[in-house]
Amino acid sequence: MISSDPERRRTNVVCVVGTRPEAIKMAPVVRALRDQSWARCRLVFTAQHRDLADPIFELFDVRPDVDLDVMRPGQSLPDLSNRLLVSVHQALMRERPDCVVAQGDTTTVLASALASYMLGIPFAHVEAGLRTHRLDAPFPEEANRVAATHLASIHFAPTPTARENLLREGIAPEAVHLTGNTGIDALHFAAEREAALPHGPAPGARFVLVTVHRRENLGEPLRRICEGVRRLHDLHPDVEFLWPVHPNPGVEPVVREALGSLERVHLSPPLDYGPFVTAMKRATMILSDSGGVQEEATALRTPVLVLRDVSERQEAVRCGVARLVGADPDAIAREGGRRLAEATDGDRRSDFATPFGDGRAAARIASILHRKLHVEAPTTVGV
Ligand code: UDP
């Protein structure tokens, strides 16, 4: 239950993150909360993606206070879920927060929501209400976010569509707050810093940026995506490709075997967030199965072909930036060719006011948390 401890006179908020996208989207929230005199904000890192998240903490200058170090070699999803739940629960017992905040739809988020629920601590969910309405896609993220919703007591919806989804599932309107997506705040932060590209295309070259990491694309779909990239490559001799390859052991060998010998295809390790934002800005087109990249591409007005059959970011499709092509090589070559022919290089306008947010989501979240946790009676958010 909520208490404003008179000794410390501040409300204890614990933010939990585990993966790269959570680190990116929670960094603005942690920064905003650490600026508040009413809050004492502690960052708990489960280290689901240690190597990918560490540079983000550095970029945003938000060091974790607690590192749970949950990953073990070859760990299955049930093992990971188990370890996460127990570790986060123990951390919350030690931290005794007034509120737990987590973002998105990873196993870290589900574990945080569940551990908070078990301890009777209010759970605030950032980027709440995204839905494909298909429990198998993305797997296990759709199930994670649905479950997190029903364990949360404060919901920060990034878009009107997400808000509608929550209301349709019976969440009380006063518990749902439309804030915009904190990923757009992060994009502002990184874009202002203009990092250089360490790998790949020469300055001025036309290039396609590619990322793939979703579980449902591993195996045969990934081979089909590589085939689509190869066809695009063969049809467009003036175009280069930059593919920062996700470290998942199911991705790297497949991509390297299919495309590693092609001179105009630059395979690189994952890029740090700053250089990756530069790559998204400079790319003629993006091919990706990432959720965050769809939002960022929309803000940067870089066309994106979504390597998935369904998307919870229909706003990107509706405004014409994104198009769903799945893992179909024909669709990738056809739609890719069309987009490359249409795309203008060099004069693309960065427009951060997008359907996904205006770059001020974290400030809104901090101010709503202040009202809910510090000003209003504790009973308004208690579970
Ligand atoms: N990203 C990055 N380096 C890369 C690829 C992606 O910094 O090499 C960033 C990207 O800008 C976005 C986030 O990672 O903010 C997306 O992460 P991911 O695709 O792993 O997860 P999703 O958004 O699908 O949950």
C-alpha cells in the first residue's frame, strides 16, 4: 500500500528494465523521475539484455541501482520466467517501493507486474494497451502485455488506439492516461546528439537498413527474409544494405550464411542507439520486425516494410510510413522495389510530432505519478 514516509518525505518509485527496448523507453522516465523532488527513483536492471542495454544507460546517464543478473546460458523461457519472478520479488522486498514502473511487454515486465501484485504494490505500466489481438504474435509479448494490464493499477497508453483497447478490456477510464510513447522522447534525445555511423555504407550512399529479432521469425521465416533481401540486392545494384545482426544465436549464423558473401550487404554487430538513430535517419528504407523501429521510422518519415503478418502499431500503417510484408520474399522484393523508387533521399523532414507521441511523454508520466502517489489519497491506486 502507498505510504509517504515522513522520515524520507519522498515517494519511493522502482523502475524495472531488462532489455534494450525497455532501457531506451524507460530512460526518459527515469530521468524525469530523478528530477522530481517528491520522488526517490531507483532503477532495477534484470539484465535480460546486458550487452545491449549497458550502452543505453551510459548514453542517457541512468545507471541501474540494482543488477539482478538473471541470464544463464541456454535458459528456456520457463526457466527465465521463474528466475525473473523470484529475483524481482526479492528485489522489491528489499526496496519496499510505493510504486513499481515497467515498460512494454517483455518477460521482465510480466515478472514485475506479478511480483508487485503478490506484494500488494501498485504497478504502473508504461506503453500499455498495445494489442495485435493474437496471442501467438508476437510471442510471448502479446500474452505478457495482456497479463500486465490486468495486474496494473496505473496505465500509460501511448496512443488513442491503445487507450481504446484498455477501455474495451474493462480498465477504468480514470486509471488510463494518454501520454504518448516515451520512445519518441528517447529519439529526440539521441537525434540531438547526432552520432556517427561506425559501420557500412559510405556517406551519401543509398541504403536499406534491416533488423530482425522476433521469435516467430526464427528458422524458416528468417531464411525467407534473407531471400527477399537478396532479391532486392540483385534488382537494385545502386543500393547498399546495412544489417546490424541481433546476437540471438538463431539469427547470426543464418544471416551470415545467406548474405555474408555479398559486397553491398554490410553485416554488423548491433549498433549503439545513437548510431542506430543516425542509420534510421539516413536510410532510404527500413526492413524490420521491431516494434520500436516502426514508431521511430514514423517520426523520422523513413519508409518501413514490417517483416510481420500483424502489427500492434497500426498507426504507422495508417499514416503511410509502414507496410506489412511478413516474411514473404516476393512481397519484400516487390514492395521494397516500389518504396525505393518512390523514396526521396536527403531532403526527408524529421517530424517528431507523430501518432506515437510528441517527445513529452516522460514528463507527463512523472506528473501523473506525482498526482496519483503523492497528492491523491493512497486508496485511488492501491490494489
Ligand atoms: N536498436 C538499436 N540498435 C540496433 C537495433 C535496434 O539501438 O542495432 C534500437 C531501436 O532504435 C529501437 C529498439 O532498439 O529503439 C528496438 O529494439 P528491438 O527491435 O529489440 O525491440 P522491440 O522494439 O521490437 O520491442
